[in-house]
Amino acid sequence: MNLIRRCCTFLIVVLGLMVSVMAYGQAAAPAAAPAAAAPPPSAELKDTAAKAPATTDLAKGDPGGSLTGTINDVPVSDPKTGLTVGDVANQVGQNKIAINFTWTLITGFLVMFMQAGFAMVEAGLCRVKNANHTYMMNFFVYGCGLLAYWLIGFAIQMGGAAGNSNLGGLQSLNTEHPLTLFGKTWGIFGQNGMFLSGHTYDVGVMVIFLFEMVFMDTALTIVTGACAERWKFLAFAVSSVLMGAFTYPLYGNWAWGAGWLSQLGTNLGLGKGYCDFAGSGVVHAVGGLTALAVAMIVGPRIGKYNRDGSSNPIIGHDISAVLIGCFILAFGWFGFNPGSTLGLHWNFRCHPLYVGAERQT
């Protein structure tokens, strides 16, 4: 028993010494040295500028591109103070918006090129005697729609669509005609942007105008295809002007221009409201329903049906034009969905957004 007691006492003493040594070691540990203060941003920028390639280095050529585009290419707001953090930050913001502008314009050009595809498909499927008439409709619809949209259509659709950060805010498009119903305010149509004049004479507004205009023109061209060989040129021109000025922009405002459909989320709690990412409703449904209505009014092509109700096949005159037009449409279609992001940033990745929801915020 005495031996057991002695062993227990010895173990207790050893444990006590170990705890004391550990506590002493923790207490005696020297405090960590404070981190070295970071150099001021201006000094760091000056140091980086000093290390940038000299003119003599650039004169030797830069086939790899590693020397081209340095801190010396950032514009300086005040030559006396030199490059500042504000200058760099402004350059970053301008580059982001410039990339988004370029992306939106390029995809808009692709959608515009689809007009050639529509012309070839529609004319190729017509009889040869009506081919020139169909080609001219597809050519002139661009002018009719553009004029009407510039005069008033764009203002109706996008006049209250301010708030899109991808294109710099579009803050001059800030007036939406409201309607108060059930204690909520609903947008009905925009009011800013007629003739792209006044405060809407803005670089961001110009970009969104072109992109939305080619979408509008696509919707108008759906009608020309449905009514090819059926109506006179004057009737087509009047219809295109009315659609480009009023019917298409009105629904476009409800969906994309902070109108009441896009407000179903904020006013009634229905998710993000009506979301039409690339025009399945605004472009194709509006164009398709308009084409159906006009086709029902003008009736079938002369010679399509016999007195007994039987139909006669009407064969297109140029299948090669139809095939080429289809490929042009498929190529131009790459502008529809990718371009509807209205931006290409974050390491050059497409940045998707809910169009209607984005324009409300």
C-alpha cells in the first residue's frame, strides 16, 4: 500500500510540474511582431509605374503581348499629382462598361444580319413573280421600323428603364407613366427617349437603342413572311410603322421597360415578375400573333384553294436561297440569347441577368 501511495504521489507531482511548465511557456512566449505597414497606394502605384517597360523596350517589338498594356496606359486626371487609386478605379469601371458596350453592339449586329436571312427564306419560298416584292418588303421593313421606333417606339418601350448597371445605369431613361391600382403603382409606358434627344442623347442609351431596335425589327419581319404574296406594299408599310411605333413597344415596356408585367414580383410577390430573357414573348409571340391576325384579315394567297375547298400546292421558286437564309438565321441567332445578357465581364464570361428584374432596380 505504501508503494502504491508513493507512486500516486509521484505521478501527481510530475503532472503538476508539466502543467506549470506549459503555463510558463505560454506566458513567456514573445508577442508576435506587428505586421509591416503596407506602403501607401500612391507610392505603390509610382513604384509599379517605374517598373513598367520603357519606350526603348517597346520599340523592340512585343510579339508575345507581355509588355503591351501597362499602368502607363491608364489616363491621369491630374498630371501634377500623378496616377492615383481613383484613376485606376475609374479605368476599371470604364473598361467594364466598354466591354459590355462592345458585346451588346456585336450581338446586335448579328441580330441585324438576320434580316438578310429572313429575306432569302421568305423570297425563296415565294413564286418567282412575287420574289422582288418580298425582297423589297424585307428591305424596307428595316427603314419603316427604325423610323417609327426612333420617333416614339423606343420612348414608349424603354423610357422608364433606368437602372441597368451593365450599361452604365441608363439613368436618363427614368420616366415611366404610372397607374395606381389596388394601392400599387404600375408602369404603363415610358416617356423619355423620343428622337433620342435631350438627356437621352447618351452613349449607353445609344447602345440599348440599337439592340432593342433590331429585336423590334425581327418581330416586324415575322409579319412580312406570314403575309408574303398576300398584301400590297402600302398596307405592309402602314402596318410596319404602327407595329414599330406602338404595339411592339407597348408590350416590350410591360416586360422589359419596368412596366406592370415586370412588377408582378415587387407588387404582388410573384417571384421576379414576368421574365422574358431573350424575347420569346416580346419578339416571337407579339410578332407571331400579329402575323396570325393580319393573315386572317387578308386571307389566303390567290390560287391556293379551289371552289370545292381543295388546296393547290404553291412551290417556292429557289430552295438554294431558302437554305442560305436558314444558315444566316442560325448564325444571327447567336446574338439573341448571348446578347440579352447585355454584358460580358467577370473574366470574359457571359453574365446572365433577369432583364425585367434588373431594370426595376
